[in-house]
Amino acid sequence: MRRLILLVATLGLYSAPVIAEPGDAPAESGICEACEGLLELALDHPRRDKDRERDEWRHPAETLAFFRVEPGMTVVDFIPGGGWYTRILAPYLGDAGHYIALNPDVSSAPEKLRNYFGGLAQSFPAKAAAWTGMPESRFAAYNTDALPPELAGTVDRALIIREMHNLKRNGIIDRELTALNRLLKPDGLLGIVQHRARADAPDSYVDGNKGYLREADVIAMVESYGFELVARSEVNANPADTADWPDGVWTLPPALRTGKDAEKYAGIGESDRMTLLFRKWR
């Protein structure tokens, strides 16, 4: 059993320094018993009140346990966007952990992508501090073309949450998966959640522009960059999603982009998703 010291400085603040001694995590959850309690604290915080309505579809507790994310680790959150996972991960990792936000290299990309993904080091820490109530100094942020060399081989977990389609459609899978491989420690783990296309979906539907990718394609793609598949989970599956919408994944909640039949699509719920865990082996 791991010993745990949990200090909550002030009720309502996120500051929760954590010390967890190394040990074997229970196989059924992927994380230690004490870690489960800390994760629950992070998930239940009032700062997540608006986020929580999506927990039904995103299953953050089960997903992070499956990815074996624990306090004290160094974790890369790839394309953190509006901070949905930031508001969970940063407090959960604790003072002994390190949260790193990472956006792709867009130095030679079209202006639209540069404006959207660029300058993360300058913009992200202040946003994350506002989201979490934690100091800006707790947040490291980079684009992959500006990673400090000393970060190589220091990361325990890297997470790509519903972003593989963006890498594919923008033609940047090679350099981004290569960068993540370099960041991870030997035997470090890469967790991926991705909108899942039908296994027989045509190539034209899985080029990234519909949001859906075939699971077999994602596995083969990631394994070609020095990773091996460790496990897969159906925790984020939704069999009601037929994954064949003409307007892609954005037909479903939360986007409901078509503007039609909102009640019908809301009843289906968010997309069917694969949840995959890979280990760096070279």
C-alpha cells in the first residue's frame, strides 16, 4: 500500500501537494488506491462544474486510470485546447508532478494554423492559472518545434485526446509522434482517445476531415513510430453512434453543427471512441 500525504491548504483552492511512494498499482484500475481518491477530489472540484456534464461521455476517471496516470508524474497534454483535461490533470498530479501542455509545430503551416496553435508558451500559462487557481509557474507549455532538449526522455505519460484526426488531416503525424516518442522515458506510455470510424469505412471518410479514424489504422500508424500497443478499452465506446454522418463527428454533441434534428443527435450522445494505450519501446 502506498503512503500518501495530502495537504489541502484552503477549501475551494486546487493546491493539493501529494507525495506517493512507488509501488504496484492494482491491475483492475491501473492506479493506486490513494490515487483514486485524489483523482476523485480533482474531478469533484467546483471549478469543473461546467465541465462535469460531459463526464458521462468522456469518462475521465476511468480513462486516466486506464492510462495509469498518477500523482507525481510528468504528463504531456497534447493540444490541451480549452483546458478540459488541464482542470483535472494539473491538480491531480500535485506539487511533485509536472503538467506540460504541448501544441504541434506550426512554424511552416498556413497562417490559420499558426494563429490557432502557435505561441502556446506565451498564452497558455495565464489561461491555465485562471482555469485552475494554480500559479502560472506550475504550467509548462511549448510547441514541438521549441522543446527544450533537456525534456527528452523525462515524460511518464503523453495523452492525445481526440486529436489524431487533426494530425492526419494537417499532414503532421510524422513530426508530432516523433516528438512525443523523444519526450517519453523508456517504457513511457502514450494514451490515445479518438473518434472511431467503422472498420469498413471508406478511405475518403477517414482522411481526418470527418473526425473519425479506423482503429486498426491508428494502431498501425502509432506502432510505426516506436510504440507497441499495450491495451485497449471500450470505456469511451458509444454503440449508438453509427459513425457515418455526412458532416462527420461534429453532427453529434457537443457541436451539433448541422443545426437540424438537435434532439435526435443529442439522444445519440457523443461519438464512439477508441481508447488505446501504447508503450514506447524504441
